[in-house]
Amino acid sequence: MIDLASYLGLFAAALGAATVLPMQSEPVLVGLLLSGKFSVSALLAVASLGNTLGSIVNWFLGRGIEKFRDRRWFPVGEKALDRSSRWYRKYGKWTLLLSWMPLFGDALTVVAGVLREPLLPFTILVFVAKTGRYVVLTLITLQIVG
């Protein structure tokens, strides 16, 4: 039961960290890795899936929120949204390989939704980026401990 709760906690932390919520999943993953009680591949899979699904939430948020961009409460200024959109259009969907980056990556996934990036290529590129970050973090953690 505790194992399942640990995996669910990692999944929730990874999902939340990929959204606009102020969360981090890396300490949870490192803690579980250091415990030595869990399958490394299962931890990587759970963290990657959760983080990718969080980015998909951002994509849907981007798809639906742009219609409110002229409202006073809209969280991003007109200039910032236009600048982000121009940058995304200039460099294209491959910028999603930077979606692993703190703060910037989350905004990028919202912009991809606003600009109607197709969901399948979005998901594949984000999954590659997010998994790559967790693999590097895992290798560093295990090398330091080992």
C-alpha cells in the first residue's frame, strides 16, 4: 500500500509541476531513488507520464484561454503573449524539446496550445524532453550515491 502511495505521490508531484502550479517533482523523485525501495524504471515511467500529462493540461489551457486575452484578469500581458507566439512560430514545434526547463518550459506548452500545435507531435516531443530530464537526474543521483 505504501509503495502505491509513493508512486501516486510522485505522479501527482510530476503532473502538478508541469502545470502552472508552483510545484517541484525532482525532490520527490530523488527521495524515492535514494530510498532504494523502488524500481528505477518504474519511477522514471511514473514521473515522465505525470509530467507529460501536466503539459497536456497546459496545452488544453492554451487552447481555451486565448479567447480571454483581452480581459483584465488575463495572466499574461498582450506583449508577452505576442512575443512568445512570434518566438514559437519562428522556431517551431522543436522548441518543445525545451519544455523540461523550469518556468520557461511550462509557458512554452501553453503557447503551443494557443497556437494550435497538433496534440500528437506535441505529446511526443514533450514526452522526450521530460523523460530526458528525469533520466539525467536519475543518473546523476545514482552516480552520487553509488
